[in-house]
Amino acid sequence: MLEEYDVIVVGGGHAGNEAAAAAANLGSKVLMVTMNMETIGQMSCNPAIGGIAKGQIVREIDALGGYTGIVTDKSAIQFKLLNLSKGPAMWSPRAQCDRMLFSRTWRLALEQNANVDFWQDMVVGLITRNGKVEGVKTAMGVEINGKSVILNSGTFLNGTIHLGEKQFGGGRMGEKGAHGITEQLVEIGFQSGRMKTGTPPRVDGRSLDFSKMDEQPGDVNPKKFSYSDETEFLSHQKSCWITYTNPEVHEMLKTGFDRSPMFNGAINSVGPRYCPSIEDKINRFAERNRHQIFAEPEGWDTIEYYVNGFSTSLPEEVQMRALRLVPGFENAKMFRPGYAIEYDYFPPTQLKHTLETKLVEGLYFSGQINGTTGYEEAASQGLMAGINAALKVQQKEEFTLSRSEAYIGVLIDDLITKGTEEPYRMFTSRAEYRILLRQDNADLRLTEKGFKIGLASEERMKKVLEKEAKTDQLIKVIRKTSIDPERINPILEKKKTSPIKQKVKMDGVLARPFLTIHDLEIANDTLKEFIDNIGNEKRDVLEQAEILIKYKGYLDREKDVADKLSRLEYVVIPDGIDYDKFSSLSNEAKEKLSEICPKTLGQASRISGIKPSDISVLMIYLGR
């Protein structure tokens, strides 16, 4: 008979791993129950972490004391900082990973934690009494007692795999689905639904002709995800490759549409809008004669490649024929076809901000069970659920993040306030304060919070304080020091910006587009001497100082708005307002406000479809 645990984590995916690590590092005795120890940390879809807004989430997980950033750095084969042509609020780190190494690194990290035990089995039910969870039941007939339970079921709850006209049960290709939990939760009173996701074929890299594709190398000076010294920058990288579909590919794919579960009624659930299948792209965007296809290596040593952009559930022979019409794929050998999968989820409006369910005390949901899609979204939920489950068992104050503090706060608030009827994916546009919530300052925003609850280490806290102090000092030097026209003008002329006629303070020059601190450093010995003495944090300190100086006006304005909006939770909206009389409100805003009748401006601001401009109209009406 297994002992009683403080926290039982069901599932060993990205959410479950972060949940187990967080709860264990906060001192709880944790049991991870997973169907297969060999697939802990499995990258079920593409072998990459990060991307637009997702990279910011990983940086936040790392700043709080989570592991995804560290595991990614240790298994990365390529690193890119995306959106550099835009402002720093849009810069998003992304790493291509070695799939097998990523999984192995996660497993080792968990095994090295003395507070984590493992049990390989399938959970088929929960033990509850008087509205409170008391443990789990497994397929082997084992009952395990626990003070709290975190469900991280991924795509396994009543999972059904679709491949052409074929349908078979499974939570992932080659792995059976989980049954019993949905039925029990519905009986308790939970609402459930179905969602869909998909994955593309995997092919033999030896059969591809990369000379017909465009190479996509990593950054020349790659960064990394983790702020800690536990990981290093990549010394060498592997390239990805881009090619395109064409009208011939599209016509070949269309020959299988009548057998596609997307179009023949076999699939009724909603898939991720921003990651459609190739057949969905062709159907929805019929005017386009080509779509991007990425050939992504699965690791350092394997020959397997992931065909990003070619997600499909068409019959395998149609997939193969169409794929061989793509430039560079003429002789492609397929390891396994793409497929779609339907699975159960539970609308997240049934959760508290801590991710504890409203109906069953001590029961937490995180990951795709909440209707989200993506490793990063799942991992962040797992982290927060693990933290709060541990804190609840220890009878400590709950831990939550607001929308102005983190993308994680935006994610959870969106889920529990607005719910979701399609797989939820994070975007920078979902955050009202994205200039404040940048990837470069996640450590400054969140490490202290992680440190206070006991998750982020003292070493991490010291490192953040040093970075903050050196950044402040550098900004002072730049604002107080004047620069000589004779030394800076050649640089200004080279960058096609007007020269200065007399000495001016350096921060005024730095505010110009395309000018960097490095340009000032070349032209001023005082600044160069200071920078030379910064030490190991030089790269981060320079980036932070440059952003804070260049975008000071924007940052101050957004912080002021955030401070004002944080008070909206206490501004009551009177009953009986006729929103149709507000000419400045959009029709969608009028409809949503009339339907939901929010009690406060804070609640109104989080209704799906309500924009910041709509809240401004209401603020003026209420004299705010």
C-alpha cells in the first residue's frame, strides 16, 4: 500500500512535470502517476519551445523557479529571438530542441528531487468525500490517498485518433487513452466538452533534398531561456529549412477531402484556429497558391524531421503523394503520418484563480484539460497549480499573478473569466500591458515573488538584484555623461541620422532609432570603461538599460494605465445601464456588456471582446 501524499500529480507531460517540481521544491511529498515512465516530458507535437508570447511565458516560468527554461537550454539545438524588427514587447525567444534529450532531461530533473515519487499506472477515478478530493484510483485497482490532486491529462481523456476514415482510441499515437475520469467528474456536476488538435507527418531527413529549400539558421549570437548560470549559450546549432506547397500539392490533397474526418463529419469538435491543418488552410484560404512548410530536425543525432505546417488527418497515402510534390520532398520517406486527435476538456470557468476547481476542494486542473494548446501554456498552468496545491496543504496564502504582472496572469485570468470554446493559445495581443511584460525583464518582475514563496533560490534573487543595480548605474552614467560631436557624428552619419552640433547627454542620442549603447560605447571612454567592468551580466544589463531609455515614455504611460486599471476591481457599475445608448462602444461591446451585466469595471475589462477603449468609455461615464 502506497503512503499518503501531499500532492498527487496525474500525468507526466509539460503541465504535470512543472506541477510536480514546484510542489516538491516547496516541501510537499509528491507522487507522479503516469502511464509510461518513458514518455515523461514527451514533446508530442513539434520539437520546439517558445515563440510569439510563448517565449515570454517560458522566461516567466524560469524567473519563478520552474524548470522548462533550464530543460530547454540543456536540450536546445537552435535558438532564435523572433520579431527583432519590431519593438521589444514583441521580441520572443524560441528554441528548437532535441526531442529525446528534452524528455530525458526532464525525467532526470524530477528523479533527482527526493520529494518526488513515481507510480506507473493509469488513473481511472478520483476518491472524493464531502466535496473534497482524498486521492486517486488506478487501473491496477490501487487506491492512493492524497491531500490534493492535480489533473494534467493532456489529450488522453477519452482520446480518439483520426486518420482518414480510420478511428481508434488513443491519447497519442501508439498510446491508449484514459477513461473513467470524465464520466465521474460529469456525475459530480462538472461540464465537459471536446476539442481537437493535430500533428504532421515525420519523415526521413536522408530522403530530403535541402538544396531546394531555404536554410533557416539560428542566431549568430544565441541567447538562452534560463536566467540561471546552470545553462550555457549554444556553441553550435542545427538549421531548419523552409519550402512551400504549390497548386499541384493542393490538388492532390483535395482528392482525399471526401475521406477527411475534417469534412465528412467524423470530427465535430473545434481545433486550434491559429494552427490549422493543411487541408483546412487550403479550404479556408483558397485564393493562396502556396503555404510555408518547415523541415525541422528532431535532434542532434536522429535523421527524423518534423514537417511543420503540414498538420493533417487525411488518409496516409494521400499525405504521402501530396508531400512528394513539395519541393525538396520528391523522394521523401515517411516515418509516420499526421493525424488528428479529439479529447475531453473542462471549460475553465469552473476554476478559481489558483486553478483549484470550484466544485471539489483540493482538486486542480492544468494544461489541455483547461482547453489550452501548447507546451508553454500547459507548463505555466502546471507551475501555478503545483505551487497552490502545496501552499494549500501547508495552510499558506494562495499565490496568483495579475494581468499586469505576467503573461501567466493573463492566461489564467482569460481562462477562468472568459472561458474558451476553442484551443486557447497565448499571443502578445492578449496582454494589455505587453510593453511591461517583456521577455527581457521576466526575472525583474517575478523572481522576488518566486523567492518569497520559497521556489526561486537565494542565488537567483542575488543575481536579479545585481542586474537591477548595474542597470540603474548604467542608465545614470548614460543620462549624466555628455558625448562629443567629433566622435559620435561619424557613427550618426553612417546610420543616416542627423549629426549633433554640440555636446549633448548620451540618453538623448540613444533615443534615436537604430542607435545602440554599443555605438555610444565606441564614442565615449567613460561609458566604455563602465561597461567593461559590468562583468558576466553585461549582455543582459546593456539590453535592459537600452530598452528602459529608448522606450521610457511608452513604459511610463503603460505603467500609469496599469496602476489605474488595477483599481477597477473596486469600481462598481450601477445596475440597469442601457449600453445601446453609448455611441462610442462597438456593437460587440454593447452586446457582451448587456448580456453579462458586469458588476465592476474590472470584470467588464475581462469579458471576451471588450477592448481597453471600451473601458475608457465606461470610465468617463462613471466619472473616473
